Amino acid sequence: MKTHHLKVWPWFYRELLTGAKTFELRKNDRDFKVGDTLEEEEWNDATQQYTESPHLRFTVTHIMHGPLFGLEAGWCCMSIKPE
């Protein structure tokens, strides 16, 4: 299993923090797999820096690869749960 460090924009970070967002839609350029850990870090696009917010860790529980249901080839949608 791998740990993937991912940048997350503030509005998505807040939704992950509250538990409202339970999935990640990403270009699959990292060969994501079920059981991998996603370490999500809040990223401020305006300053091009990470914020001081704590890192959030999730486990990938399910993954759907494109092309399927409108998801383009090379992209994936991952179900995630907090660690």
C-alpha cells in the first residue's frame, strides 16, 4: 500500500474535515489502489503554499476507473474513509 500526498483546495478541505465529502475524483497518474492512504493537505492557490491546517488521512475503500459512467479514461473516483 502507498501513501499519496495530495493538495486540496480550501472548500474541498472543509468538506473533507466535516465528513460531507467521502470521495476523491482524481487523474490517476499515481496508480491509486484500494487500501492506499491519501494524506490531504490544504493548498492555497493564491499564495501557492500549504496552509497551517492539519493533514487529513483517508483510506481508499473503493475505486472506479474511467472510462465508465462519464468518467474519462485516465481518471478515477475513489471512495474514502477517515483513518
